[in-house]
Amino acid sequence: MRSVQVAVVGGGPAGLMAAIAARGAGAEVALFDEHPTFGGQLRYRATGLAGIVSPISGRAGLPPPALVAGLIGVAASSGVSLRPNAVVWGIFADNELGVSGPDGGDRVRAERVVLATGATDRPLPFAGGTLPGVFSGRALQILLNQHRVRPGRRVVVLGAGAEAAEVAADARLAGADVVAVFDPGDDWGAVVAEGRDGVEAVSLGGQRHAADVVAVAVGRQPDATLALVAGCAAGYAADRGGLVPVRDRRLGGTVPGILIAGDAAGVGEVADAFAEGTVAGLVAAVDLGFSAGDALATALDRLHGLAPDRLAPVAPLGQGDPAGATPWEPVGAESAGGPRAVVCRCEAVAKGEIVAAIAAGARTINDVKRRTRAGMGTCQGVYCVAAMAALLGHHAGIPPDRLDPMTARPPVRPIPLGAVTDSNG
């Protein structure tokens, strides 16, 4: 088993800054990311990053590749141990991490852990939503901006606001024809995709459009799975994407030694992620006895001024005011393409099966999971729990802050069985 003073999980904006800040204060730092390269959303966003200020140079308007290269360069030159292609699949007692990497399995014990695991796209069950050619918004951006692949020529973007506008702008930049940007609102049954071997047309509110790509950009949700596996308490905050880890004002979770930064604690702006990562790294270093108190005070002041709403307390689930709870965004509680609309893609569980389970008495996400297998697949509920919660809210009247999350268990990502046996050895 290896040991390190500070382990940072996630190499996006928050994780890179946490690693740089902790190492700059003198701590031994290892940065883990499941992808071959670091950078997270900085790697695949294009039009939405205009004007971003580099936290290192203070320059605005750097192209995303140059911004990422600069951050990675600072981390490497300062002595951060960079671990790409390293999947942190579990957190155990005493902040022990299970890691699967190119060389097999490993166990890493850290004195402090910074979770900067980012966010995922919110799901949208609709008729035809499992056809080839249907992508999440960020998946389409990864294809276009990182891999330089345009999967089709005629694109429909589902969603509203800045995220949908950014996806549409990126598609146009790649030479695609954006035939419609459609906000399904609370009538997700208004979306129907059709085709034989892939998307050929999309009906939006009864109006049919020829298209071969559908991008679902209806919002983002924190990826808090590792925090839940570690035992951190969670709460509900609609303005931060739904289920979020409970944090104190120094970004500490409810489990000692664990800090949560960036979109993993609530979806926000890139500038918020930079600021939170800096604070988390400095808190980890200061708590370990390194002399970075002045830098931490400055970073905290900046964070509190930049994003005060993100630091507002979140009540643990079941302890908030049910009268003030904001419902989950509707995800086809009544009409999302009818009962055959697929909610859990991994296990092919349709909406009708979940509604039937609720009618039979299911009152928790875990109970729906047991009765239908929804959430038991590869993504472990990442893309179906929000829909399950919405259906429980609609059919059983349970507000979101009264629904415990689906039980999170390792491994949180698909890994080779050998990675577990190697790390246990």
C-alpha cells in the first residue's frame, strides 16, 4: 500500500487547482484522473469558455488547450504526482483509496482527500431516446471539440438557457445545421425521435424535423458518488443540480479528512471551480501543519465574494423544510413517450415498470431499484436516479429532500476484477 499526504481525485479545473495549491504549500500530492489527459471540461468546451481568466497567469481569453497545458505544466513542475488513466473506484476507512490503473490495482492511503469529481448530464427519458444518434450535450461536445468527430449534419438540441445555447454554438462551429433548439419544459412527451438504425427525424411538440443527431442539454448534476461511498452526508439543492454533499465553509464534508470542490459539490461556473479547488488544496495543507494560513485566508475571502450562494448551508436529507422543497425537474412523470420510454438505459427498464413498482408500494429509490433493477447497471444510477425520484415525487407525493440517494457501493466505475484482487493483495 502506498501513502500520500494529499490525494486529489479528478483532474478538471477544481482538481488541478487543488493539487497546485496543496503542493505549493509544501504537501506531498498525488492527482488521479480516470482519463488519459487532465483538464476535465476545459478539454472539450470551446465557445463557452471565452473570457475565462487563468488562475495562474491572470490572463483572460486563453484558448482552452493553452490554459490546460499551463495548469498541467505548473502541477508537474511543482512536483505533483500526476496519475492519468487511474480510476479511483472506492474510498474506505482511514481515507484509503482503491485505484485501478494501467499497471493493475493499488491501494493509496491519504491523510487528506480532495474530491473534485465534477458533474454529469441530467437525463431525459423520451420516446426514441435510445436510438443511435442521441447524445448528452457534453458527449456531443467531447466528440466535436476533443475528438474532432461530427456524428451527423442535422442537429436538434433539447434544453434551454446557456448550456443548450453553448452546445448549439459548438455544433454550428463544427459545420452542423442546428435545425431546432427546443425546451421540453414539463412536457417531455413532446419529444419523439424516430428512425430504423439511428435517428432520422425528431418530433418536437408535434412538429417533425429531419435530423440525425439529438443533443440532450437539460442541465447538469453533481457526481457525488465517491463522497457518498465515503459516508459523507448529502442534501438537496435545486440551484446546484440536485443531490449535493453537505460541506462546511472550508469545503469539508461530514467525514473527517475529506474535502469536496467544484461541480462535485454543486454545478457552477469554471471560475467557481478554480476558486474552490484552491481553497480545498490550501485547507488540506494547513490542516496537515503547513504554513499557508495567509494564502488560505485570501483564497477564502475571494471564494466567499465570488460565489457566496454555493457556500450557503445545505440541510442533510430529511432535515429540511418539506414545504419549501423544490420538486425535481419533471422528467416525464406523466407523458414522456408513454410507459415504454426507457428510464434506465443500462438495464432497459421502462417508465411503466417504475410506475408499476410505485403503485405496488415502492416508496424509496432503493426499493424501486430492488423491484425493477433500475440503477443496477454500469452507470450505477447516474443517468436514472433523477428520473426515478421524479416519478416517486409525482406518483407518491414524496418531496426530493425526503428521498435518500440510492445506496452507493464500490466500485463506482467499471474496473477489471484483477484491479480489486491486486489491491487487496
